[in-house]
Amino acid sequence: MNALWKTTLETAGAKFDADLVTDFGDAAGERQAALNGPVLAPLSHLGLIAVGGEDAKSFLHNQVTSDVNHLKAEAAQHSAWCTAKGRMLASFLLWKEGDAYQVQLAAELQPAIQKRLQMFVLRARVQITSRSDEVALIGLAGPGSAALLAQAGLPVPAQPLEAQEAPAGKVIRLEGNERFEIAVAVAAAPSLWAALAAGARPVGTPVWQWLQIQAGIPHISGPTQEAFVPQMANFERIGGVSFHKGCYPGQEIVARTQYLGKVKRSLFRARVAAPVKAGDALFSTLADENHGGTVVNGAPAADGSWELLAVIPENCASGGPVHAGGPDGPVLELLPLPY
């Protein structure tokens, strides 16, 4: 994390665990505040890579699961990068800024993914660079967020995954209840944070992760690398997979899985009375060796429970119960997805 940005957040009361902003002094109160919003979160769990150059569009289009050729400057899209076996190495949010494509992913994965992408450049006219030290990523969510953006002199995208140019950055509307992400140059971030914090409560990154879970948006991190094909994590349902484009790593497996209907595991949203984290195993007597699924993302909720997104075999989800923590652990309560 950029030192100036970290100092700005520390001055505002942020508590850190490494580079993750855990809270601003009252984690439980911050989760309660998120129920009604607006809340303001540093997205310190995310990193940013720029892919530029004359061949940037074709290079990315031939590497990721989404249709980069038709990604407009006024839009963002979900995407993934897969192994040859169709397993996701990372999940992305992509948008265009100037002549370069911005690739947002888990910060812990950025160095390895950036290095691996570089290996595929070969003779293409493409430059791949990190932007994590020069761009601050800020989340704003809840009723009143759109008005706050306007008061701060920022554009207000009207539709989910609409992106608009802003002074020193970009504003993207995300899925969910008035949820926005702002990618802004670090030099401009302190004044923008102060302006938004005048009307929104600062909250730790886990609150934002909870809001992502409520919106049904999975996020691939270290513990879940290569664990799922995109359809297991509902990427085709959030616009992260194109079945009309040409080849990319894993495309044959992804397409075959779709057209032969061989996906027997799906993404579910759930609540459980115990802490869960990415990569945790779930348990069901209906599954082989009791393996009843894998947690993709988990975060504490306002009522003291934990909410999660998990890839669960269809027969276990429908036949239940599914347990967290062990075969006799707390039972998951399945919740509806918003799509």
C-alpha cells in the first residue's frame, strides 16, 4: 500500500493487520452502520494492474474469460483468468482508463499473476505494470451514496457496471444497494476521502467484503486459486464469461462444461453461526468423504453471524444439512442470491 494513502487512513483512525484495514475503532458499530449506509471503505484487499500498448485489447481478449473486444470505455466487466484445465487462477474486474485496461484482483495474487501474464506477452506490443502504489481504491455504499458522489463533484453512474471518468480517476457503479467504487490517484485520495467521510461512516474492509457477499459477487484469493471452473462460482451469471468468443486458456473445458451441463456444484450464499474464511471446507453426509463444499468468501455480518459465498454440490444444498467447521459443526442457512 502506498505510504501516503496508509498514513491518511491511519490519521482517520484506521486499524491495520498488515495492509488490510480491519476497522476504524468500532467493528461491530461499522457493520451496523452498513445496514442503512452510507459507508466508506478502503479496498485495501485489492490490487491493480495496467495492461497497455497497441495490442492490449487483443492480448487480454485472448487470455481472459470475458469479451474484452466489446468492453466500452463507459463500462466495467467481471472476468477470470484460467489454467489450461479451466480452473480460475484469479477473478478480475476490468475497465478501461485512457489507452490502458485496468485489471483489479486480489492484492495477494497480484505479483504472481502479473509475472505470469508477462510470460504470455511474447512479441505482442503490450506493457504490463502495477498501479497499486499510485491508485487508491475506495468503496462507497448504501442509501445516500449517489448524492454524496455528486456533492463531491464526482459523476454518478446510473447502472451496475457502468463506469464514468472522474477527476484523477474513475467511478464504477457495482451491483447492490447504491454501491460504487472509486479508483483515484493517490495524490487526490486524501481530499476525496475527507469529502466523502463528511457524509459517510468509514468502515473496515471486512464490511465491504460482507456487502460483496450480499451482492453475490465471488472473489478468488490465494486459498481458492485453481479450485473452481468459472460456472461453479456463477461467473457466467454475472457477465464474467463469454461463450461467443475465441480461444483463451481453459476455454475448451469452460465451454464443454456449459454445453454438456456438467456443473454439479454451484455458488450459494449462506449464513452460519461461526467464523468462516476463503478455502474452508464444508461438510455433508451426502457428499463423498463428507466434502460438502468450499467457502469462496466469508465475512462477519451485523447480527453476529457470518455470511459466506460457497461452492456446494447441488445434491448437498438441496438435501442438507451442510456444516461448517466439521461434520458436526454449525449448520448453514442458505440465503437467496440477488440474481
